[in-house]
Amino acid sequence: MMHTICKYTDDTELVISDLIKRNNGEEVIKVIYEIASEGGLESA
């Protein structure tokens, strides 16, 4: 699940995932910047 952390004045959002446990036991969190576009969402 993704959670919005903040929303900037240009409507860009900073979102993070829940804690993800990889097969090797490593735990990670995805951090993504998103902005709405005509075709859906653009992210980096």
C-alpha cells in the first residue's frame, strides 16, 4: 500500500510504501514522486 507523505503546490506528491520484505530478508520502503498527467500518473 502507498501512503502520501506530502503534496506540493504544483500537485506533485511524495508517496512511500509499507515495509517490503524481499526474498533475501532485506527490508525496504519505496519512495516515489508522482504527478497527475493526461494518461494517468507520472512517477520518478
